[in-house]
Amino acid sequence: MRKTKSQKIHFKRRFYDRVGVWLTKNDLAQISLMIKQGKATLVKRQSQRVTIWNMTYAEKNLNWVYDSKTKNVVTVLYPEEKMNEKVEHESIE
């Protein structure tokens, strides 16, 4: 499997895990295009090819990890409200 296809599969799964919505191929293309057109705000340059962008999509403010070499969104980071919530784990006694 090629890297581009792997990135798309990974992104779709993570988006569903974190946001609860399955994306179509059209959605993937639209999100990548919005980043390329500058409709997102650069948050951080992680490496020479990977950047993190902030943009609202599906009424959620999300951070998007974008690979400029493959021109794909690699993953989506947790929505802000989930990142700030404390996760309580059950203790094992």
C-alpha cells in the first residue's frame, strides 16, 4: 500500500474516532483544498514537510496535521474541548 493511501485511511479512522463522523473522498479533498487555499491558520511547523493547522470543520474547531510532500491531511487532533477535559482512569486495587 502506498504512503498516500495509508495516510488517507489513517486520517478517516482518526477523524471518526475523535469527532464521530465518517468522511467521504470528497470531504478529504475539500479539507486538503481548504488548507492549501489558506483558509486554515498555521499553528506549528513540526518538520520540513509536516505542519499543524487550525480550522473549523463540521462545526468543530480542530487541529489538522498536514503533509506537504504527499499533500494529504495525515490526522486530526482532538477537539479543544476534549483536550482540556481530565480523563479519569479507574484505579486497580
